[in-house]
Amino acid sequence: MVDVSDFALRAARTRLGPRADLVQWVTTDARELRLPRKVDLWHDRAVFHFLIAAADQEAYLASLSHALRPGGHVVLATFGPQGPENCSGLPVERYDSAKLARRLGADFDLVRSLEKLHTTPSGTAQQFTYCVFKRRA
Ligand SMILES: C[S@@+](CC[C@H](N)C(=O)[O-])C[C@H]1O[C@@H](n2cnc3c(N)ncnc32)[C@H](O)[C@@H]1O
């Protein structure tokens, strides 16, 4: 699991309990991630949408391309078109599936998408777009 925040990773580790030992925990910026081996699946909920500058999005996508094997899958969840414009005081980029597919580019085929309302612990509903992509082999 990758996060730029040690605090966030510690919270996830605690929630997993003994199963945390099955996970490799990596504290780094997703824009700089260089895994030593290819993975079959990249899963991101609510990280990519914080990257609003084109250069930051491109750096993230370079990490994704470096990490994911050809034929591998990506699950990306971002705020949807009617989702919040900010999160934790930071601006976000909102996506529908077509916009996300354009951003990932021709190397990735959209397999499935759905929009879902997520209820935060404080009871606020947030619209998310979930997409599954397959990287071309
Ligand atoms: C809204 S939380 C989502 C956490 C978790 N993925 C989930 O779905 O519950 C956003 C997380 O993205 C992390 N984050 C933000 N920018 C990042 C970056 N450039 N690289 C890695 N993690 C980042 C934050 O530290 C935070 O833990």
C-alpha cells in the first residue's frame, strides 16, 4: 500500500490487524513511485483527484505505467462531476468516466464504470466515479 502520509498508512495498518503483515507498506509520493517489480492491479480511491496540475497528473501516470504490467488492470475512484470541489481544504479535479479515459490515454481501455454515493464518517454524501481500465498488452 502506498501513501505519502505515514499517519495514513499507520491507520490502515491498525485497521488490518494481523493481516497487515501480508501487505508491503510504502511511504512515498505516488508521483515518484518506482516499484521494483510489475504489479497486476493498481487501485486508487481518492488520491489521483488531488492532482490538479497537468505535470502532476503526468508524473502520477508515469508511475502507473512503470508499475503496471501490460494487460494489468487499474481501478480508479475519483470525485464525480457532482462531487465536492474540495477535500480536506484542497481543490480536486472531478471526473466522469469519459474524462478519466481521456486522461489515461490510448494505452488503457475502459472496462467498466459506475457512479456511487459515498457517505463520509460525518454523514456527508460524496459522488464518486469508479472506473476499471485494462492496460493494453
Ligand atoms: C481521501 S484520502 C483516501 C485514502 C484511501 N485511499 C481511502 O480510499 O480511504 C487521500 C489520501 O491520499 C494521500 N495522498 C495525497 N496525495 C498523494 C500523493 N501525491 N501520493 C501518495 N498519496 C497521496 C493522502 O495522504 C491521503 O491519505
